[in-house]
Amino acid sequence: MNSNFKEQIEQFKLRNQNRGRLLVSCPDQPGIVSAISQFLFSYNANIIESSQYSTNPEGGEFFIRIEFECPLLKEKANEMKEQFIEIANKFSMKWTLTPVFKVKKTAIFVSKELHCLLELIWELQAGDLMTDIALVISNHEAARDVVEGLNIPFYYIPANKEIREQVEKDQLKLLKDYDVDLIILARYMQILTPNFVAANPNKIINIHHSFLPAFIGARPYERAYDRGVKLIGATSHYVTNDLDEGPIIEQDIARVDHRANVEALKKIGRTIERSVLARAVKWHLEDRIIVHQNKTIVF
Amino acid sequence: MNSNFKEQIEQFKLRNQNRGRLLVSCPDQPGIVSAISQFLFSYNANIIESSQYSTNPEGGEFFIRIEFECPLLKEKANEMKEQFIEIANKFSMKWTLTPVFKVKKTAIFVSKELHCLLELIWELQAGDLMTDIALVISNHEAARDVVEGLNIPFYYIPANKEIREQVEKDQLKLLKDYDVDLIILARYMQILTPNFVAANPNKIINIHHSFLPAFIGARPYERAYDRGVKLIGATSHYVTNDLDEGPIIEQDIARVDHRANVEALKKIGRTIERSVLARAVKWHLEDRIIVHQNKTIVF
Amino acid sequence: MNSNFKEQIEQFKLRNQNRGRLLVSCPDQPGIVSAISQFLFSYNANIIESSQYSTNPEGGEFFIRIEFECPLLKEKANEMKEQFIEIANKFSMKWTLTPVFKVKKTAIFVSKELHCLLELIWELQAGDLMTDIALVISNHEAARDVVEGLNIPFYYIPANKEIREQVEKDQLKLLKDYDVDLIILARYMQILTPNFVAANPNKIINIHHSFLPAFIGARPYERAYDRGVKLIGATSHYVTNDLDEGPIIEQDIARVDHRANVEALKKIGRTIERSVLARAVKWHLEDRIIVHQNKTIVF
Amino acid sequence: MNSNFKEQIEQFKLRNQNRGRLLVSCPDQPGIVSAISQFLFSYNANIIESSQYSTNPEGGEFFIRIEFECPLLKEKANEMKEQFIEIANKFSMKWTLTPVFKVKKTAIFVSKELHCLLELIWELQAGDLMTDIALVISNHEAARDVVEGLNIPFYYIPANKEIREQVEKDQLKLLKDYDVDLIILARYMQILTPNFVAANPNKIINIHHSFLPAFIGARPYERAYDRGVKLIGATSHYVTNDLDEGPIIEQDIARVDHRANVEALKKIGRTIERSVLARAVKWHLEDRIIVHQNKTIVF
């Protein structure tokens, strides 16, 4: 990444050296918030933001996200994690405790259409997304100039059905080499194999160019045009092995009328795709999303 | 209808005694607008509003809606229609010329949920819809009080699969007796037979409680909940014999989040259903809709 | 109120006999959430919903709203309030602890335009607002039929500048007699005196028919028309003695174009006014609003 | 401009060599549409798109925009203009007839914040705006790299109150040298003098970072924050000599809540500013706007 980005990340780390985020899911019962907040208070941590949700107060599932400020977090984080295990066990929690200064590393996959990639870069430059774009992988050369212009490594890996296995092997190696936390499919027009998806559970975010579950699969704008819809949409979701059936993170729509032909729908759609993907990525980076039974809770 | 409504309709007729609407579809070519506007000018008519659309200027289909003010329209309307045939033939037009003072007669079909019916009545009372509600037909008694309270005839016709044939025979007779122009399915939860639909082409407007083509068929809110969508919608369309596949007139959506259970989705959805159906009906009553190849052009 | 409403309220009370809400504002510091949640846990209360906000984690103001389920709340509520004083003092809290079964009593003030009143009644009937409408006061007779039709007491109190003092004296007496918790100005077109406002701090909700602070004062739609705006709006706010300057609770807008004359703006505006006021009232009734320095925090 | 843009423009010209636009305002009376459409038909022109509006059919003002396809327009345009004068005189028309292949030349003025400039360039690259950006003028150096990177001339002209007269003299000379049709103030934070404005009537488009007429003048986001609004907005308008009082072209808003501080409002606002300005510019370039009595008609 170029020096501006690197500088931005360093400042962010400094500003957030004491900031942590705790995500918890567990069966609901009285005493959970009390136990967690006492735990945090015992480290002199101040709760900055807290959101919770319960599917059903009686016998349901409980979810909470807490953002806190804790003096000397860098030094204490590991100890906190160890100590938290006792509470976690008592309440049968699934949980993560993430120091904010650990900036997530991202790989962006893209094909020929660059608008989603450009939007992510735009948001990054504006300071609205905080991630370290470790690399960009594409089955086309279209994005090379803009990506390399920002000193981000660009890998051109041609792809098609026949060579998919080798392609994904190369890709997975790169992801491992760069220690990537999140894969963003920014209009990457290749299908991923179950093998690839299984290796990255809830770590691949896709943008689908329709309002799912309408127009699952290929050519959604063409099919929206044929159906004569009055609104078109875009959907960002985690990738699972059911095509376009993974947990939905965010959706949005725009109004269209009979005047819009397929080309116009695509143009209007690009604006929605850009913002929907950017919001989904932002929420993931901020640890705002919990996946539960093929749905997302977004705090 | 009660005296307030009748009074409103009479005032509307008086106010619009010289107002007419011309709807035309034909193959596109130069000279259409010129021919139509000369025709209108020859009757000293003033064009108040005009909208047009062409699928493709070269060899496409042309559509136009003109609203005009013509002195003595009441006396001249029939002559105008006769005279227009020459132009219509020359350009191979499908067309209608409708005097606005001919207020359309409506039949509303409803089941147990009354929010769409109530919205239509509300809009009527506010002067935002101009129609003569000739009768309300229901397979439940729930709407009787409110309908009869407005002096609108209410017909309770129980319905189910077994007796559908006889039910529709009774309904069609009522529609004929009351000389109905438009049938509004305001959450009428019975399927109509091909026979009934064929008897009323582009004359039945339905409200479907999802963002079509997502969640075609029954229980859309339950299925939206299961899928974890972030937006829910409603769709108003003309009824054809393909279930929920008729030409879409209007759609809208509302944002929801993980907190909304099925009951909450239904509540939020009702607000969208109300306004989407009311807009579609309004546009139909104002002769703003042309159906073309299972799509609508809404001027 | 008619028997349907009364029945609805009784069911709501029963369903929520153990439900409570705690609202707290205090200077921010570590340990607040811990203290509150321990307190609730000591009563075996389960936190159902919790939202918090801090103006600035370092030396700012802290706000929290907690909704909880506490066995035998009816019996324990008073004891809880007494016991909470210790925590409240320690953290210098302003706070309220409200049992949900104490349904709030509302007075609706209205003039000639009834759409906001009708919307509130509609929401009430749909089970989306939970309040006991104790009475309706109007300076016109327009609303009498609909209000008395629901067995809600209706008071016709003519009003104008000259007799304002006596009018408000009568109104305040009624509010006291009916033990009213909230006053809703549902398009009540009279200005209230400082005396009346001072007697009801943060207890009067008004709907203003513009997007404040644009078009403060009279005739906002006429002025919006003259200015040629492309969006019109409505604003719901608590009433203070600065005209249309009180804390804003909710705002919304609708798109308009050059075709809309003043009459059309008013029609479009009514739809926004209805929903904006209904949302603001709903949030107040659910104890979601904290007023802080002429702004609202809406949880 | 760089070769891509130049190529795009040339293709656009070729594609639109027979496309023209006619804008007309005149007192309303029967026969206007007939006269215009006969005129166009006499040149064998096909009307592609037509929109009209009348302030009041009886004695009001009439407006129409017609887009047409006319064989050999390039050769005939001047003759058409001459011939149209007769009709124009008969109906007391103000009018323009613009061949679409005459691509408008634009000057963009910008200060330190580049998001609006970048959005315009983005739209240009996507083929959604058709203009020849002749030059960019700025009182800061911030935009130089991106502008010169596209081979667009960049002029750094420092500006402040004291030297305003000389600054504007230099700017006006550049506008004349480059034969500019439209000036876009893309967050240019200097006030223009009456002299400058008078030299460019309805040719300067500004983006104001509030929902006008709320927060006229400086620091609108700070004032929106202080007022505690729940929606923030942006307004694009033609510049007149009354600050922020010129004819409004487009407005939009975004929802905010109590969590948004001034910095957050600015971030959210930037997204609205970008799209609002881009739409206004697009409509101007497509000759869709008629200014009438300090309002815009946007067809």
C-alpha cells in the first residue's frame, strides 16, 4: 500500500491502542450482562458502545457486542482472553475478544468491472474503512493500473471452469502468504468451489447484483428488465456453498421505471452495488456482524 | 356510497366536464405527435399534460398519454372518437379516448385483513382517489361494519376451493349488475380461476405482500424472515393466470433488521402494502397505465 | 375508550406485568454498566434490550436505556426504586425506572385537520401504539364524531388569542382531572403560552409541517412552494417556549417536483406528518427518548 | 482531457449527430404543441422524448422540452432556427434549439475538499455525464495531481476577500479563453461577486451542504449538529446574488441519529453532496432545466 494508507493505518492503531471489542453468543439467561460488565470493570475498562439482542428472552439465544476502552490493553489482552474463559464456560458462550489495533488484512477479488473496487479504495482514502488491503487478485488485467498505482500487489490469475482447481490452489497460497483475514468479491465473476469456501467460513463477502432472493444466479439485470420490476437492488452476503444463499449482510434498492433499458439498469445498479458492498465490508471490519443460522445479526 | 362521497363525485364531474385523456400505442415513426396534436387543436382542445415513451426510436413501439381540456367535450366526445379512427388506422394505433367525467366503478375484494381496504377509503375521503366504490365482496364478515357504515353494498360470499366455480359465478354476476370497471384485490386471500381472470383482462389489480419476484406464492413474510432479508416489500400488479407473474404496476420496500420477527415484518409490511396498492389504483383510475408485453408503462 | 381498546390495554398489562424500563443519564466513567447490571441481576432480572451512548468516553455524558424482565416486578418495583438511589447517588445519575404495565395516559389536541389524529387511532387499533387516550380537546367540532364514536371524551374548547388565558386554565384543569402523562398536538393550530408549556416539560409533542429549521412558523407549505424546494418534510418535537425550536424527535421528507402546487404539497405532506408524529409518540410511550441540551437521544 | 475522454466525446457526437433538443416557455393557449410538432414533422424529425408543464391551463405559463431525431440535423440546424422564429413570435416564446452534438464545455471550481470533483470525474469515466471539462480552477493545490493526471488544465488561483476583484478578472478571462458554457462550484469555498454572477446567468451551479433553506451560509453541519436534526441534506442550485437563494435544482437527505458528531455528519453529507451535484449537472447538460421565477422546472 502507498505511504498515505500506511500512515493512516499507523495513526489508527495509535488512536485505538486501548480499544477492544467483545462479541458473544450464548443461551439467554439472567446475569450475562452483569458477569461481562463486572469482568470488564475489573480491568478498569470503560464500555463505549454496547448492543444486544435476544431471539426470545425465555430460552432463546443471546447476542452482545461491546466496544470498550481499556488502559494498557496491548499488554493485558492475552491475560483478559485467558481470564474470560471461565465466564464463557459458565454461560456456554461462543465469543471473540478483538483488539482494534489489530487491523484486518483484506484480499479483494475483482474481474472486469471496477466500480466496487474503486468505491472501496475511495472509502479507504476518505478514512471510512479501516483495513490493510494486502493484495488484489483478478482474472483480468483491467484493475492492474489503479491497484499498482496505490502500491498494492496485484496478481493476474486467469480463471475458468477447466483450470479452477489450480487457480484456487494458487489463490489460497497467496491468501496464506499474505495472512489475509477477509476476502471481498468485488464483482468477481467466477464461482468458488466448496473447497475454497470451506477454507474461509464467514470470511468471504460477495456483492450480488440483485435484491436476493429475487434473481439468484446469472444475468440479474437482464431478468429484472424482462420481469418489468419497478425497483432494482443489490445484496451483500457471506459466501456459502449454496449459490447466492449465504447469510445476507446488507441490501438496498433504487427506483426505476419503464424508460430504463438493461444498460440503464446496470448503471443505476452500480451505484447501489458500490454502497451496499462498502457498508457490509465496513461492518465486518468493525466486528459488528454475528452469523447465526444462515442469518446475520448486525450491531 | 354515503352522501359525502356522492357529493365529492358530482363536484369532480362538474370540475372535469371538459377534461379528456387519450392513450395511444403504435409502431414508432415521425408524424405521430403532429397528427394527434393537430387533431386535438382542430377541436380547440388545450393539451394539459403529455407523456410519451418509445422502446426504440428506430422501429420500436411508441406510447403516449395526453390529458386535454376541450370545450363542450360532453357533446363532442363521440364525434371525436369517430373522427380519430382515421388517424388511428393510418398509424396502426391501439387507443382509448376517455372523458374524465366518466368516473370508474370499482369492486373491492377483501378477506380478513382490512388495512388495504381502509387505506383506499381513507384516500377516497381525502379526495386523493376518484372512483365510485360500487360494492365490496368478501369471504369474511370482518369488513361489513365499516363498509355498510359508508352506505356501500357489502356482499358476504364464503369461498373455498370446493365451491369456487359457484362463488365466481355469483361474483361475476354482481360485477355485471353493478357495471364494474375495475376489481381491486385488497388482500383477498383466494385464488381466481382462469375463467374469472380471462373475463377481466387488465382490470384486476392485486397487492402481493412481497417484493416480486422474490417470495412468489404463500406466506411471503414467513419466508422473508427465514431468509434473513434486510428489506421487505410489496408489489401491486395486474392479475394474469400465472400466479404473481402479472404486469407489475408499483413496488416499494422498507428496511428491517434482525430484531424483526415474523409478526413485526407483517406490521411493517402492512404500511407498504397500503401505499403501494393505493398508488397503483390511483394510476389506473387516472388512465396512466399502458400494459405492453407483461410490463407496464406508467405515465 | 371503547371496549376493544380497553381489552387491548388489559391484555398488554398482563403480558408486561414483569417488564420494566430503566433510563439513566450521568457523567461517563468506568463501572456504570457493571453497577446497573449487577443491581438488576440481584433482583433476578433478565436484560431484554439495552442501548447506550456516550457523548465522549473521556469526561462526557453517559446515557443508557435498559428494558428488563423481572419476576414479581409489580411487588418489587417500589423497593427497587428505593434501592437504586444508592447507585444513582454514587454516579450522580438522573434516572427513571418505569414499570411497563403503567400504561401512559394521553391527551390529544387537534383543530380542523384530522389526519394526524386518525393515524394515531389507526395505529392504536392495529396494536402499534400502547396508550390510554384519556380525552381529545379541540377548538373545532370536526373531530367530535370520530372521537365520541370510540367512546373517548371529546371537549370542544373554542380558542383564540383574546381568551387564551381562560382556555388554557380549562385545558390544564382537564389534564389534571384525567391525570394525563403526555399531550399530543396533532395539528392543533393554537400557540401555547409559556405558562402552559412550563407546566408540562418534555411532555408536549408537536408535529410541525416542515423540515425544521426550514420554514419555522406559519404557512410552511406556501413558503416551501415559493422557494421551489424539491423535498418537503415534517418534524416532530417537544414543545418549548421557543416556537418550533424544541428538541427534535423525528423528521422525514418526501420528494416533490415543479408540478406540485401548494394544495399538492399539503396532500403529500399529510402522509409524512402522519407517520412522523406516530413514530415520535410511539418512542415516547416506549420510554425511548432522553432529552439532553435541547436535543433528543432516541434509543 | 486525456485520450479516453476525448474518444468518448467523439463517439457521443457521432451517435448524436441528428439529435436535437427544443426548450420552450410561453403563455399557455391551445395550439402550441400542434404548431411545434408540425414544424418538427416538416423536417421529418421524430420526437423521441417530450415533457410539458403548465402552471395553470387557463392563462398560465406553458413549458415544453422536446428531444428529437432529425435526419441531417447538422446541415439543417441553422435553417430550423431561422424558420422557428415565426412560430416563436406567434406564441411569444422564449426558446432554445440545441444540437446534442455541441458538447458543453465545463469549468470546475474547487477548494480543498475533492469529493464532488472526484464524483464528477467518476461519472464522466462511467459515461454518465457528457461534457468537455475544459479546465479546473482552484484556490488550493490539492486537486492538481488528479486533474493533471487526466490531462485537464489546472489553474491555481489563490483567493481571498482582499484580492477578489483581480482573482475574478483572471477567472473570467480563463472562462472566455476556454469558451466555457457551464461553471460548476464543486465545494468552492469563496463567495462570488455580483459582477461575476451577472456575467454568467443560470450558468453557475453550486452545491450547498445543507437542505436549503435550512442552514443558509457558513458551517451548516456544525449548525445541524447544534440543532439536533435527524436528517441532513445537500442542495444544488443556480447561483444568484442572494447567497444560497438561487433556483434549487436538486436536493437529497440522509438519516442521522444522536450518535453522529460533526465529523460524522460531514462524512455522511459528502455522499449526498456528491450525488446531488452530479444529478444537477447531468440535468443541465441534458438541457432538462428551465428557470422560471427563481424556481426550476426539471424535465
